[in-house]
Amino acid sequence: MGVGLASTSQKAKLLLEKMDLEGRLSEEEGKRIVGEIVSGIKQEGSHLEDEAFRYLHDIFNELDSPNKKEFIALQIRVEKLEKCLKELGHDI
């Protein structure tokens, strides 16, 4: 998101500088407008991140995949089983 924000902000600044040179906009008005644009983009970016997180969370829940705690418990169980098999002389 940082790259997109920088690119959009830069484009807005260039447009406002052009308008300032043409006498259609004061420097103070330009700075205010750029600030509003950047603020809006940051808010929208935060909203999109939240939406993406919820979407991914829902997908993982639908897939019925184990969470981190369950995965670690399974790893420990497998390690114990492998140890038992080695003790019984089986190659793993």
C-alpha cells in the first residue's frame, strides 16, 4: 500500500503545482487538498486491510484448517509417535 499511496500523492502534488502555476490555486489551498487526499487514501487502505483479513479468516474457517495451537499439538504428537517407532526399531 505504501507504494500506491506515494504514487497517488505525488500525482496529486504535480497536478496541484500545475494549477498553482496557472494561478487557479494558492499554495495553501494546494497543501490542504493534498492533505485531504492523502488522509482519505490512508483511511481507505486501512479499511481494505481489515476487509482482506476478515475475508482470509473466513476462508480458513470454511476450509476447517487447524489453527496454530492445534497444529503445534499435532506436531508434538507426530514427534512422540516417531520416537516410539524408532525405539521399536522401525526406520522413519
